Amino acid sequence: MKLLIRDREILSSALNKGGYRPTPQREHIYLIILNKRDHPTADEIYVRCKKEMQGISLATVYNCLEMFVECGLVKQVNFEREPSRYCPNLMEHAHFHCKNTGKVFDIDLPNEYFNEIKKLLPNSFNTDIVEINFRGICKTEMDETSQLVNE
Amino acid sequence: MKLLIRDREILSSALNKGGYRPTPQREHIYLIILNKRDHPTADEIYVRCKKEMQGISLATVYNCLEMFVECGLVKQVNFEREPSRYCPNLMEHAHFHCKNTGKVFDIDLPNEYFNEIKKLLPNSFNTDIVEINFRGICKTEMDETSQLVNE
DNA sequence: GTAATAATTAGAATCATTCTATGAAACTTT
DNA sequence: AAAGTTTCATAGAATGATTCTAATTATTAC
């Protein structure tokens, strides 16, 4: 399992922009996040990383994730006060969180939707981020790594 | 500072429905939440409670808040992994969270909005809750206890 | 009024996350 | 390519919100 040249370039240019360097650990963690887009927690990422890089520490995983979020490489996704999850989908999108399975799905809403909703805010507010989370039940055997698109 | 008869009735009927009893602590915590609707944390509620009920414990505050949420008396509101906040506004509404002041504002979106957005979900999903959070900057001296209504 | 049940309390435990100190690796400047 | 400086990775301790535990107190049912 290796990073594509293209992804390695995305990673190193984003890191450089933030004043950081690519390292083996950072590349590996990034690979893991790109590889299975099921919104893993820091701990899940740590476990997956260890399979191919036994010496990696949980602290490094946390450090890298924070750095990736700062550099705009991944999004941090939170539900209630559960452990944070990480998502490499950089498009503006919503999430569905299943209360039975715990699975998380990306939901692509039409782009106008996010713009419209921002316009509804009284102009005493200045928003950059709108977060939309659905909570409910997903109908069985869905694969949370497949991205759901509305027409 | 005392609960209105009407509010006491709302409280005790909701508690009874859940199999719980009203107690002095529960009434007092409920009063505190109704009284200043600025989305306080459990700890802030605890501090406010102690002013008139010195012996109350933080554990009781947590217990009651969980119970109130279960009974549908208040909503639990979370931003990122910050401490949970509590909100007695039971209408379906959004929140604005100011990243400068930390203040939280209720945002009433037109009701159709919530319905429309639920319709956009692929029908392999069954949602009961849609959470919409704005994050940004609020223009100065706004009072977070005033509810913001869109026409 | 006594037994049974429910509520409150203080303090310990938990768990995700952050911090700290240390040592290793990688650039700079010669 | 060595010496000095900075950045990184690591283990383990610390933090802080929340939950749990065990003991005490209050309330209800008989």
C-alpha cells in the first residue's frame, strides 16, 4: 500500500504551505485516511497505521491529524461528544450518522443549498462554515465508503 | 426566583411521563435553564444553581440534565468537542456559534427549510434529527438570549 | 412508622485529547 | 561532512468533561 505520486504531491505542498515537512509517518497516516474513507477516529487510524508501521505512536497520529486539519488536507467531523472522526472529502458536504450501526456517510447536497442557507442568516452574522448533520437509521448493508450524491 | 406554575407543570408532567419525580433540585435546575437562555454548560449551570441552593452537587446537575434531555425538556447542543450546552428552545432551529466571543445564538430558519432538506436525503436513510450549525463571527454587542427570527 | 424505592452526594474512575520532556533525524552554514 | 539549530516522534504524564460507585438521605407504599 503506497501513496500515489499525485497524492504525495498534494500532501507535501499543503504541508510546506503550512511550514511543515513531509515525513514517513505523515505520508503513512495520510495514505490510511485516503485509503478507507469511513470516517475513522484517531484511535482507529492509529490501529490501522500500526499494521505497516509498528513503531508509530498515538501522539504522532494526533499531532498529524491536527496538522492535516490546519493545512486543509482533511476535515474533522464531530457528532455529539464522540471521538472526532476524520474525512478527506474536501467538498462542502453534509453527514449522516446512523444511530444503529454508528456508520457515517458523506451526503452531497446541491451546492446552492449551502449558499441559500447562508443567505438566511441575519446580516449581523458572518459565517464561513455551515455544518449539516443528519441523525437517524440507515437501511442495512450500505457501504459507508461510497459517497452519496444527490442527482 | 421561582418557577412559574405553568413551567412547574410542564416539568412535572414531562418527568412523570419518563417515570421520574420532580424534586427541589430538578425544579431549581430547570428554573436556571429557563431563566437565562444563553446555552450554558453543565458547569455554568452548576455555578448558577449554587447561588440559591448551596448544597447541590455537580453530579446532580449532570444527572438532571441527562434526564431533562431524555424527557424532551431541553436540547443538548454540541460544538466540536467543547463541553455540552443546554437549550430550552424546543422548536426545530439552528445555532450560530461565534468563534470570537464563544456566544451561541438560536437561529430560527423557516420551517419549510428543515422539511426540504430532509427530502433531499436518499431514501435509504431515515432521519429524525437534522442539525444545522453556523460558525463564524457575530457583530459585537449582541445579546445571545434574544432569539433571532427570520421573518 | 417501617420497609422499599428513588434521589442526592462526594469522590473515584474513565476516556479522548493535549502536554512535556527526551532523544533522533534533518537541514544550515561552514 | 562536522557543529549547531530546528523540527519530529515518542512514551508517558496531565487535563478536563463526563460517568460511575457506594454511601447517605428523602420519599412513597403499606
